[in-house]
Amino acid sequence: MQDGTPVELNQTYTITVNNYMAGGGDGYTVLAGITNRTIDVVDLDALVNYIKAKVEVNPQIEGRVTKLN
């Protein structure tokens, strides 16, 4: 848990992940096995809605990604 509290194996938790991870992407196979899902907004739809709301998108290199060797 974020505050350092241990996760209880017999407890039910709510999590939020993107569609890719929820489907088992990047090796998160345990997430793909979850059957009681609630899907609110699909990733692609959220991106399209965001761009439509902004009207103009001006992508720029922000220097937030660092390549490590």
C-alpha cells in the first residue's frame, strides 16, 4: 500500500490500470485473470476526447525522458 500498510491476501481492493495492462500486457498476467472489471473510459477514447477538447495540440520535446545505457 502507498502508506506502507501490507496488502492482505483475503481483502478485496480496487485498482486502476490502463487497458493494455488490464489485458495482461507487459507481463501483468494476473490482471488479465480478473473477471469483475468495471471499464469506464477506454484509453484510446480518453485520448481522442482530450484532443477534441483541446482543439489544438502542439506537441513538443519536453526533456522528461532520459536514455540510460
